[in-house]
Amino acid sequence: MIDNPKSGMTLIVKTITRLTVGLILLFGIYIILHGHVSPGGGFAGGVIVALSFVHLMLAFGKDVAISKVSKNLASSLESIAALMFLSIALLGFLGGSFFLNILPKGTPFNLFSAGIIPLCNIAIGIKVGVGLFAIFLTLVIVEKSK
Amino acid sequence: MKAIDIIPLFVIIPLAAAFLISLVGRFIKRSSEVIIFISSLALLGFSIYARFLLNSAPGKILVYKIGGWAPPFGICMVMDGLSSFMLVTVNLIAFFVAVYSLSYMNQYTDKPKFFTLFSLMVCGMNGVIITGDLFNLYVFLEIASIASYALVAFGTEAEELEASFKYAIMGSIASAFIFIGIAFLYSFTSTLNMADMARILAYKQNAWVIPFTGVLFLMGFGLKSSLVPFHAWLPDAHPAAPASISAMLSGILIKTLGVYSLVRIFFNIIGSTQGYLTVLMFLGAVSMIVGVMLALSQWDLKRLLAYSSISQVGYVVLGIGLGTPLGILGGLFHLFNHSVFKSLLFLNSGSVDYAAGTRDLKETGGLGKLMPVTAKTNLIASMAIAGIPPFSGFFSKLIIIIACIQKGHFGYGLCAVIGSILTLVTFMKVQKFVFLGDVKDKLKNIKEAPFAMVFSTVCLAIICVLGGLMLLPSLRFFLDGAVAVVLKGTSYAGIVLEAASRP
């Protein structure tokens, strides 16, 4: 993909993107997973995850980004994430109330603590990430007529 | 599960249905139709069951604490007479519109997307009604609004996109006003729970914040309910949407997002003063007359119905603005009746459009012979909206006019009578140009609408005919429960907090 000079931006941009895009994705995942112990959370992390794919699209062109996450995959993942969040909320009925935090809370400030909150963050992160990416895809779907 | 656990189901069921449809609708043919039918039927059943559950509840109120967090710290859901009344109205119309859409949406591509957005809209409206938290109300209001912007543009022709854009701009301005109002109230009271807010506002009176936010909310919710100075988006948005969505928008969306929220905030949180009531009555009376005058001169059937909606919402707001028990009863009863007959009229206009391919009054004519059922349901709805005696609209309008005279507002009473007469003229025009007269040559071969569409319109017509029976003593509890909540005013705070403190 880096060898195709016709699509995307210059070699410099492509090289820098190749180096940074993974780091951006990792940073997004970090923000999602640490949402319950540090500032951030599902929404902020999801936006960063989406930005890493948008970054890919800006540097390499639309086709490369779509080959990683297609429109149908984005749409399905978005619905699955929403249903995941709803089922986490529904699990609370096992303890007697909608949205009840039924999992053990653990010690504060540990990664594995706060019960269902990290799970909710993951669901929100996926939903926001693919949702924003899908919005961006929809915006670039228009092509110049040939 | 305990009986009270059905309260969050009003949000869970449509939300789950929406995302299930978008997930499996693309792969399994007709699955979207099955899911939407089951979910809307379940919602209707649960809302009626919840109304009877409320009768046996202590204090006629049920408070559900989400996640077990007691208010004012957590979000609670409050089901009282008014919420329950609105829930039954919304889910009744949503069910019939969903059944109608099963056939009607065949003209459009991508039914699953339509039903996804439809479910999200229902979820937003149910959430607005059931929530007991002011910011939560705003979130659900945005869910319903954004789903409706997308649904107005569903045809993706130039006209639809323009209307949707206009609606989105006006709707966003309204949301911004509401949001700023909520921000001011939050900074003033340090709480977002509606009951707690009312409790704190009650002993912090005489602050400039309260009338200031009152004006912000009046503009915001006035735009959502399209009272007359704020009505410009409605006559574009309603005709552009698919007929089933016009029925939803006109029948319940403007009432839930506009009138219900206005009543809940003005009567139960801020506390109604004579100043607010005078403004509401005036806006109602102006909407009543201006709306119907504009409707009279329209030749596009759906545009005519849209203007008529403005006029009918005026009746609702006038009745509630009177502030007397009889006036509020009339206003809420008219809200229910208008939901039924205006949805029916929009669905009929959809049937005409579906069969004849046009909704221009100058091009149609004589359809009464070719579409006998639609013609008869339309006649019933027209008579109900104009206030002809045995039909439901007559009783609600009569109550509003009597309440006006009781309170000494003869001018407003006269406005209501004039509005009603002009409504009759408007719908005589519809009946004459669409269903009576000779059949035009190019319309000779059209047939009656398919079964699902006819089924919905006939059921709604039956409710129109029998609607007046709701005033019978044995069925009065449905309306009286809602009126009692509005009349209780700011003592809502104490009632909710007391109910929430029960285990």
C-alpha cells in the first residue's frame, strides 16, 4: 500500500502514519480500559480508536481503510456493541434492579475493579469507535463522477 | 421479577428492538417486520398493564431506582398518572403506525433502517415520559429528535432533505434553549433530579433565575410543540416525511417532546404562576386561529393536515393554560383525541398517496367509490377533529370551551368556537376534493389500500368513535389520574421523594 503513489498522500506522510497509527490505536484502547480509574472512558477512548482509522484513511486513501473495517462490519459491530451495553444493564436484573452493579467491586484504583463499569466502557468504546468511523465513511462515500 | 420491574422495560424493549433489527434485518428477510410487530405490541400491552398496576399502588405513584441508587443521587424513573396516560397514548399510536408501515413502507427501499429509526424514536419518547431526571429527559429528547430528523429525510429527494435540514436546524436551536435552561437550573439548585429540584426551588423563590429559565423552556419546548411564533418547521417537515412518520410526528412527537415536557416542567418543577398560564393561553389561542387559517388555503393534503395540527395543539395548550381542573381535563383529553384522529388522517393521506400516487387536492377526486374504507375512516376522523357531537373531538372541545367560560375568558372561548368552525370548513374541503365528485380518468384503475394499512385505519377510526366513552365514570380514572398530577403542582416533589424512600 505504501508503494502505490497514486492514492493517498506523499511518502513522508505515509511513513509517519505507519509508525504512529498503531500507537494511536493502543492509546485509545488504554483510555478505554483505564476509564474507571483515570480520566477518560468509553467515549473518549472510542473517539481515539476511530481517529486512528481516520488517520489511515487520510494518509493512504479510502480503499485501505475500508479493507481494514468495511461498512457492513462497522454497522454490525455498532449494533452488537449497543446490544452488549444493554445486556450488561439487563444483567442487573439478576441482582434485582436494572443497571445494578452485580459484579464484585474489588479494591479501588486496581485495573480489575468497579464491577460492570469497565465492561460498560468497553461496549461504549466499540460503539463510539465504529460509529464515528462509519460517520466518516459516509461523509467520504461521494466520488467525483468520471 | 417484581411488578415494578416493568417500568424500565418501556426503554429497554424499543432500544433492544432497534439494534436487533439493524443487526439481523439485513440478513434475514422480513425479520425486521416480525421484531417491530412483537415489540410494539408488547409495549402497548405493558403500558395498559402499567396503568392498572398504578391503580393499586400506594399514592398512585411508582418510582423505580435505576441501579438501586436512591434519588437525588441516582436516576429514577417515575410512573404517575400523567406519565401513564402519555405512555398509553404514545404506544397505542406507535403500534398502529407500525402495523400500517408493514405495507406502506414497501414503496421505499431499506425497511430495516426505517424500523430501526422508528424504534429509536419510540424509545426516546417513552424515555422522556418515564424519566424523573431533568438531564435524562434532555438525552431522551435528543434521541427522539435526531431519529425524527433522519426519518423526515427518509425519501432522500431534494424536498425531503431540505425539510429535514430546516427541521434539524430549528430542532437544534430548541434543544440548545432547553439545554441552557437545564444548565441554569442545575447551577442554581445543584441537583438534576426533577423532584429534588422542585423541593429546592420551592424555598428559593423570588430569584431571577426562575423566570429566566421559564422563558428559555417556553422557547425550547414551544419550538418542539410548534406553537405559533415557533411553528415554521412543522409545515415543511410533516409533509416531507413518509405518511407513517407524519402520523407519529404530528400525533405524538410534538405532544410528548413539547406539551408533556412543558407541563411537567412548568407545573411540577418550577410551579405555575398566573404569568406563565397567561402566556400559555395566549399562545394557544393564537396557534388555534392562525394554524387553521393557514390550513384553509392549502392544496397539498399533508400540508393542510400539518397546519391543522398547529391549530389543534393550540387547543391542548389553551386548555392546560386555563389551570382549572376542567380546563386541564379538556386539554389532556384533547391531546389523546388529537393523537388518534390526526394520526388517522395522516395515515389516510398516506393511503391516498399509495393508491393514487398524488396528494394534490386539485388532481384527486371521486376516490370515495374506489377506496370505500379509506373514505369512511377519513369521514369519521374529519368529523371528530371538527367536533361533531357523537365523536371524541366534540367532548374535548366542549370541555375546553366550558372551562374558558367558567373562568371568564369569553374571548378565548369564542376563539375556540371559531377555530372549530374553520376546522370543519377545512375538512369539508378535503372530503369534497378527495373523496366526492367524479373520478378523474387517470385514477380509474386504483384499488383500496392493502390489509395492514386498512386494519390500522379502521382500528383508529373505532377509537375515534368510542373515545367519548372515556368520560364515563368507570373509565374516568385514566384521565383523572393525569389531571390530578398536573393539579398537584410542586407538591410532586414530596410525593416522589416519599415514594422513592419506600424500600
